[in-house]
Amino acid sequence: METKALKRLGGGALALTLATGLLAHPARAQTQDVTVFQAFQSIQYLPLYVAIDEGIYAKNGLNVRKVTAGSGAAGVAAVIGGHADFSLQDPMTAVLADKKGASVISVAMVVNGVPVWIITPPHSSVQTLSDLSGKTVSTALAPSTSTYLLQRLLKQKDMSSTSVQQVQIGTELAPVAAGRAAAAALYEPQVDEGIASGYKPVYSFATQYPGGYAFSVLDTLASTIKDKPKMVQDFVTSTNEAEALIYKSPATARTVAEKEFPSLPKAVVDNAVDRLISQHVYPASADISPASFQNALALQVFVGNVKPGTVSYAQSVDDTFAKAARHQ
């Protein structure tokens, strides 16, 4: 039964009101669901969280859901299996999947630097990298980029007397605290957790690649690029906007990080974000440059996962969406 108010509104006015309401929310009808599988919940992935939490994806018509896969390989598998539109992890995971016949393409940069530092405990006699000769460094269980980088560094520096102790990722400081290792090679926010307890950095991998290092990227299927180019463009454009916002407003970046990592002390989160910004680990844009890709690829060649000359930037990366995002 019509209410008195509805009767007073009148048929014509009601139609006008409904039409106006629809016009006021045009994006609501166009919103597209997008699923992203991230390898881990990681402070390195802050651009994704900023884009979600600050409503940037939503503004561009996307309802983005993030799922933690537990590993990069599991994230890429979700994309291949049709359970996710995008995955976020080391681009080399997608490269290895592509070599097995899956057409997985990298479309946007999320971590364009190496977020790995070697730190030593308070009152340690170790002041420089060379002081670690003959000592033990703890690092994450392979396969881990931090471990591969450490192994290559020790080889390059002719430090074969330095041993590497691999432990579960996130527990790299435990052997140091127990006196079984002289230093730890680890990621944020564990770096700033250690620094808060008096540890000090003696080596930064982040400063070794001024041309960038494709540490973590967003991947999708070649078929998704072909069938849903607008969705891919909107997603990359939003990610690009979030990355710009991190540098424009570090305070916003810190606030989002505090929300995403509520169990960590605020000072640890804030210092980790500031370190990742200052050392340009977060990218200024979503572009995946050939140099950054080659830097990541060279490590896989060193490890032996990829044979020299068998993988190219052109077959692994589609940077057209990121380039278009920069000009919007």
C-alpha cells in the first residue's frame, strides 16, 4: 500500500527522483569484482593496501578482494586456475610458470627495490660486511630472494669462509639472539624490530640497484589482458595512483600500514615504512622497467633456475597499462 508521503510525491516526481538517484551513483552498477592473491601479508606490499584502504580501486569501479596465498607459487597457481584475477609476488615465479606453458604476464610494479638488510646485535664487533668473514649469517629458508642475494654477495666478495644458516622466514633473528649467528639477513618489518632492540644495519641490498629491482609485481593471464583490457587498465591505474600517494603523503602510507599490521608497535611500522620510502623500495609508479626486470632475472640465472638467454622482458612483461596510467 502506498504511503501518504509517496502519494504526495506523485508519479512524475517519483520517476525523477529515482532517475536522479541512479545518476548519483553510476559507478555502483559498473563495479567489477577483482580478486588478488598475495604471496604473504607483507609491509612491502603497501601499495596494494593503500589502493584498497584509501578507496582508490573503488573510485575506479573495482571491488578488490585480497587473499593471502601463503607463497608466490600458490598465488600464481590461483591465477592459472581461474581463482584469482591477479597475483602479487616475485615476477620470477611467473616466469618459471610461463616456462612450463602458462601464459602469465607481469603488468605492474609493487616492490621496485630489494627490501633486505644485514643487521648485527648490540655491542657486536661487526661493523662492515667484511667483518663477517668466517662468521655465520642467518637467513630465510630457500627459496627466498634474501637467501639467494646473500649467497651471491658472499661469492662476489670472495667470502667463502662465511656460513649461511637458513631458518623459517620471520625467525632470522633467533639464531643471532641465541649466539649461533653473528648477523641476520632479513626483510622489513623485522629489520626495524631488530633496530628497536639495539641492532644496527651493516649492509643494505636496497642501495645496490639504483636502476631498480623487480622484487614483487602484479601478474595476470594473457587471456585476461585480451578479454578484460579495461579491468586490467583500471586496476593498474589505481595501483599507480596508490604508489604516487605513498610519496605524496607518507603519513597516509603510515596510517594504512598501522591498520594492516595492528599487532606490531606503531614505531616499528612507521620506521619500516619510512625506510622503504627513503630507499625507494616502493616504486614511484607501476612501470616495470627492462633494467629492473633484468636485475631480478640475473639472480635466477645465478641460482640456476633459468638458463641464460631463455627468458626475455618482452615475453614476460606488458608495461603498456602502466605507461598509460602515468599519462592519465
